[in-house]
Amino acid sequence: MSTQSILLGGVEAGGTKFICGVAAADGVIIDQIRIPTTSPDETLDAVAAFFVDAQSRHGQISALAIVSFGPLSLKADAPDFGAITSTPKPGWSDVNLLARLRRRLDVPMTLDTDVNGAAVGERLFGSGQGLESFCYVTVGTGVGVGVMIDGAPHGGANHPEAGHIRMPRAKGDETFSGVCPFHGDCLEGLASGPALQARWGAAAETFYHDHPAWPMAAEYIAGLCTNLTYTLRPERIIIGGGVMQPHMYDLVRQALVRQLGGYDASLRGLDMKTYIAAPTAGVSAGLIGAWALAYRSVTGTWPKGWATQGHDQIEVEMVDATGIEPVTPSV
Ligand SMILES: Nc1ncnc2c1ncn2[C@@H]1O[C@H](COP(=O)(O)OP(=O)(O)OP(=O)(O)O)[C@@H](O)[C@H]1O
Ligand SMILES: [Zn+2]
């Protein structure tokens, strides 16, 4: 297929919104929409209708990639392949994203995690440029980890969930039971935004910089980084999400140095300023990552030379119910 005729579909499926878009093979945006996440029927009908309409106006979409919250069934030969499995999000457990969209759309589809999608976006335009192996972590409503290994997003045998690893308790945090509905005091149960709210009795947005919640959350996030460092030895760990406010980066770096304990000369030589980095691809990294995954599924290669022009206009921002603007850390 000549790349001129390629049309890419992308969906970034999130707990509050689904961002859908169509792009040309050179990454230029042709069409986009933001759909609030309500019931699965209503939301997925609107997603399918957007792509049906886009096809009627722009022509056949070559491939559609969906990057989604999960956990997801990602094993192609599993009976529930394409489904969100056991999410705490009401109504969305056992919803098969791929099957439902296929009912309305005759387009080759691929599915990956939202964090792997963001990692692909960061590799194209952000803090992962030039890197073959790195991790993308988000600490927000949940804790998610995307992993890029040798230039490809890592899926494992199925959806990895490093946000739910077990952590040693931080000093002074021995009794909080954690908020993960499945594990209580896993990492997400201890360090996500809702965990901080439950632990300290107020939303993290209201904490001053010297609030004890920050070093404690940094200790847990550094614990994740310690484990990722020893298991995967990434070139970089990119960390974003609402909890990662600018002052958190140095706290995480300092805690990580402490936790690594001076082990191994190559780790002692790590430049923490670049090893622990903020995302820089912008809020549209996930959708751009989805387009790149769609491009790769058609051509077998990653896109090269996509310009960021226009990508900052992707309509992803939404003011949440409490009126607090989403924040993208820039460190
Ligand atoms: N300025 C802030 N300071 C501290 N915490 C914040 C701030 N903004 C958002 N948060 C926390 O981050 C959480 C929301 O995370 P985020 O903004 O990354 O959205 P999300 O996309 O819903 O999360 P996720 O990455 O899990 O999908 C909330 O629990 C909120 O308390
Ligand atoms: Zn958990």
C-alpha cells in the first residue's frame, strides 16, 4: 500500500474521556473528537459513529489502534481478547472494546494499554526520543506503567500491571489500609491521587509543598523505580500524572538514590536528572501513540518525521467536575 493512501484511526480510551482521531500517514490530523466516558453502550456507539462518519468523508481507514485503560485482555487467542476485564470503573468490567467496535466498523484493529500508547508517543515526540528501552509511568487516579523494550511496547503474555506491585511501607505509614479495591495497599493503593486523598483527608491538589504526603508518595514511587531499574534496566523512567507535580521529581530522585543503596557502578553513575524525567510529548501523547501503532500495523515500521504541528490542538483537555484544570508537569 502506498503511504499516501493510508488513513490512520486512533482512540485513547480513558476513564473520563475517549479521544478519537483520524490522521494521514504523515501524522497530520484530519479529524478528531472528544467523547465523555459514560456507559459502555453510549460511549462506544459514539466512537463507532465518529469513525463511520469519518470514513464517509475521508475514505477507508487502513487501521485503527485503541490504547485503553484496563486491565485488558491482550492475548490474541484468548476468548475475551479485546476486553476490559476487571476494572473498578462501574459498568466497564468485561466490556469487549474490539468486539463492540467491530460490529460497526470493518477496519483492522489493534489494542494496547494507555500507558504503552503514551510511551510510543513519548518516543516519537517527547522524553523517549532516541531511546530503545524506557518506562513510562503515570501516577494519577491510578498508577500505570508502560514499557518500551528494544524499540517496541512490551505486552508480555498479557497486560502487565506494575502499578499494583507490593511496596515496603514508608516510615510513618504503617497502618493505612490503602485504597486499591483488589489489593488494598499495593502501590496504587498507597500512592495514587485517591490514595493520598484517603490517607490525608484532603485532595492532593490542596497540599502545600512541605506537606508530609509528598516525600511519602515519592518514597513509594521511587520504590517502583527501584524495581523497574533492577528488573528492566531502562535507559530512562518518564513519570507523569496529576500526582507528579514539579517539586516531586527531585523527591523521587533523592529517594531512588537512597533505595539503590550505591549498588553497582553503572547505577551509581546514573544521571538522575535525566534518568527520572517528566513527559514532554504533551497531553495528546496517547492518541499520537495510537496512530503510530496503527501505522506500524499497516507498514511494519514506526513512522518517521512526523511533525508535531497541530498536535497541540488535539482536544484533550477537559475541566473535571470539581473545576480543577488538568495539570501537565513540566520539569
Ligand atoms: N495539582 C495537583 N496536585 C496534586 N494532585 C493532583 C493535581 N492534579 C491532579 N492531581 C491528582 O491526580 C489524580 C488525577 O490524575 P490525572 O490528572 O493524571 O488524571 P487521570 O488521567 O484520571 O489519571 P490516570 O493517569 O490514572 O488515568 C487525582 O486523584 C488528583 O487528586
Ligand atoms: Zn492494586
